[in-house]
Amino acid sequence: MPAHAMDPANGPVVDMLNEIADILEITGSDRFRPLAYRRAARTIEALPKPVSSYIAEGSVSQLAGVGGAISAKVKEFTTAGRVEYLENLRKTIPSGVLEMLKLQDVGPKTAGRLFAELRVTTIDELEKACREHRVRGLKGFGEKTEEKMLQSIEFYRSGGGRFLLSAADGVAAMLVERLGKYAQRISPAGSLRRRRETVGDIDIIASSALPEGIMDAFAAMPEVRNILSKGDTKSSVLLTNGLQADLRVVADESFGAALMYFTGSKDHNVVLRTVSIEKGFRLNEYGLFRREDSSAVAGRSEEEIYGALSMQYIPPELREARGEIEAASANALPALVEEGDVKGDLHCHTDWSDGSSTLEEMAAAAEERGYEYIGITDHSGSEKVANGLSAERMHRQIERIHALNSSGRFRVRVLCGSEVDILPDGRLDYDDDILGRLDYAVGSVHSRFNMEKKEMTERLLTALSNPHLSIFGHPTAREIGRRDAITFDADAVFGAAAENGVLLEVDGSPSRLDLPDALIIEAKKHGCGFVLDSDSHHRTSLADVRYAVGMARRGWLEKKDVGNTLGAAELLKALHA
DNA sequence: GCCGTTTTCGGCCCGACTGTTTTCAGTCG
């Protein structure tokens, strides 16, 4: 699995640790050692800052799951760029064998045996071995295994991977809608429910006294390309759009436990189980049970289970083992911001630049959503490809918005904003006379993404010191699966944003989701304020603000952290802080 | 390899499903 580290600098370290784990699993006898490497990898993957900064302050071995041996390897890797231990491990196994692990239903034992007994060293060779029916010659392997492997190879080559949350969201809603009539209760679970930025598959949990009915309906849906497995309580299908969907059915008294279990995260579940054991319980997908007599304590709802463990209810977005269990036990969970708290959108485009709805359509759509205000932020002049507004057109748009507001045509107040390019030298793309006329400016990076960290940090610090800048738009400028985050010194940039009162945007555009959660957490520590926007280019995508809300909740944000939960008058004051 | 109010050893989540078995190993989540 490629690393999706919160700080891109940590990607190679995470890959290094996971590769060690992979090789140890294929060759090794100790099954816990690879787990230790994976745990350390997960910890480092979630770090908001380069692991080198933890090395510098001597705190690497204090990270969860990182002890003496692993911290030594991490240090060796960051200084030498390679790890002797891994170099030696690599000699024992061809890299193609590692790649086979990416195939569904091929794990370390299978890959190891294919290599040891058939000398299969690549996925291509595995395909050949299956076609020549050599795999079925191995003890414990048969005809169906060969067929499954060929299917997995095909799926892998067609790029079966993770999907944007927004793509999965619609499918999950369809599944819930379609299967709802067969269930007592039904809900999406998994990373989709936790509002992660990408999801690998869709998990649906349902309760029913008649599981066969819902299972049959699930497998018979027209969107099903093939059935991966089908049992009494659990089935998996591959949908025609390439997404995998899993359905799990339990009795209604276990619905909460199953929902909790399959919502995860895995790490959250592990910690929760540990806490359960400490308190004399056993927790599984059927409920919470007393250990001494196995009597049921809770299971009908998640609230009931957290309650029985003397905790506050933990919203799914927080279930990442980032201290939420400790906070819930201490009655100290944040009151997370909700979509209904948002009083207006501050990042919207119209057909004046690269949007496809008119100013009036956007205002009407904002009004329909019950917003108090909508900020229009078309692109500035440098954005030629996006039809950015020249100074002259920007002046005209301001006049137009003023006229619209005084016309009384809309109850919603239209704010004059702009998404102003942060130029490579850190200046904003409009002169002060325009910036001074705007209600506020959103500054964004749209060019020269590959600047060195030091230069990029300078660029951003210059922009953040501009008194006309109110909001730092999609701060990392990443596009999920397409473009990496820009690199900058997060401490310096967030510190400057806090000091200058520049609010950080959480952009809800489905392929941006920027800031991401770990950086939100980091920025909040610096005392930054935030805004939640849709970055919509069409009147229907104002609803994308829900993805910004999801990310904000994953970042532990409360209503008071978010500027656009304020009324218009207070907001304008905050934007000029 | 990591970890610790069961602490320096002995655990490390655990249940469903599949394909191959004839009681289970491997994979997945």
C-alpha cells in the first residue's frame, strides 16, 4: 500500500517500515514482529510534521509503537536514505513477490508459498502459473483458487484502489435506500462514516430478523458486477462502478455493536477493546459482555455501549485513536461543529470566472440552503485559464454585487470577495485599491506548486502578513490522487496565520478536502481560526460544504473555531481582525 | 518489536467466509 502520509516527507519512512513488515510476514516465523512495524508505520503516517523534527527534539521513541529498534531504523533512514536491515531482507525475496500482496486474497502465506514452491516471482508469472493450472498442484490450492487469483490480477491491473469520499457517498445512500425496506435498521459504516477523504470500499450494517431476504436483495442488485462472497450474515460484492460493497446483517439488539465495530477505525477498536477488558468486559460486534458470566451489558446502540464504558458518545469522525477515548472518559470531548452551524459559504465561483452558474443563481441557491450570506470569490487576473477577473472586471463585479444587495431581490446577503492568487513572491494578485474595496480576500496558491520548502514558506509568510488577506484558501493546494500537497513549514505558517488573524480554509471540494484533518489539529494548537467552504463552481455544489464539515470534525473543530458560523456582522469583523 | 495499576516476560482483537479440508489455514476487516 503506498503511503498517504499526512506530511508528505514521511511517505518514504512509512513505506520503508511497511516493506519490512511485508518481507517479515512472507519469510518470518514471528507473526507479531511485522505487526509492530505496521503499528509504528501507522503512527508515523499520521504525524503532522516530518519525522525528522521528532528526531531533532529526541522524541521519536516516545511515539506510540516506536521503540528502540524501530527508532534506530527511522534515524538511519533519514540520515542515510537506506536501512541496512531492509537491504538484507530484500536479498531474500524478489520485489515482485511483495507486489503480489496487493492482490485481493493473496496474503503473505500464499505469496511465500507461491515463491518457495513454484518459483513465482511476479504477478505476470502468477497469471501464467494459474493459466497453466500449476497452482492447483500445491497442497491446499484448487481450481477455484486459480480462478479467484486471475480475477484479482484483473482487478489489480484495472487500478482497483481507493475512491473519493464523494463518489462512495452517493453509492452508499443508494444502497441504504434500496435495502432499507428489508431491514429494521441500516447504516453505512467504515471509513465513509468516519468521513475519511478516500474510501476503499463501502460497508453497510443492517439489522434484521430475516437476514436471507436482505442478503438476496443485496446480491441481486443490478449494479452488482460479481459476488465476491455471500453468507448468512455477511456478503461482499463488486459493483459495476468498481467499488466493493460489504453488507453485514445482525440481530437488532446487536446493531449498535456491529455499527461500532465496522465503523472502526481499527485502531479505535483496539483501544476500545483494551479499555473494555480493563473494566471487566468483552467487546465484539455482537455487544458488550461481562467477562465473568458472558451476560450482555449493551449492544443495541453505540450510545449504550460508550455509556456502559463510562464514556461520552464518540462521533465517528473522531474514532482514529487520537486521544478521543481518553477525552470521552474524562467527559472532555469537543462539541464538534455541525453542518447546521454554518451560516454562509465564503468560497464560491460564478460564470464571471470558471464557475458555471450566474451570480443570481448562486445567491438563490444560498438562500435555498437557508444561508444568511454567500461570499462570491471568483479568480483573480493571473488565473488566465480560469478566466480570472482583470482589475476592471473586478470593479464591475463589485458594483454588480452592491446593486444586487440593494435591489432587495434576495434575503441572503452577497459578500464581495475574491480568490486572489498568492503570486510566487508572496504578493497578492490585486492592487490595494481593489483589495480595499472587497469585503474580504481569500488567498490561494495556484502556481509554482513545486517550490522548495524554504521558498514556499517565505512566499506564504509574505502573503499572510498582507493586511488585506482574510482567509488562506485550500492551504496545501493538494488534489487527492492527482497532486501532492505543497511543502511549507507548518509551525511558521500556522503561527503567522494565528498572529495575523488570517482564517484557514477547510475547502470541501471533493478532490481537495484541504486543510486535511491532521493539519487542522496542528493549526488549532497554534490558535488558528477556520472557515468551512464548498469552493463550488455550480449552484448545486454548495452542498459540498458537508465534506468540509466532515474534515473539520475529523480535525476536532468546534463551532467557536469556525468563522462562518457567525452572523454576517460579526463575521465581517472577524475577517478584518 | 513493543509494552506495562496483571510491568522486564508473555501477551499482542477476533469472528466470518472461502476453499480446501474431514477440522483448518489463510485472508480480511
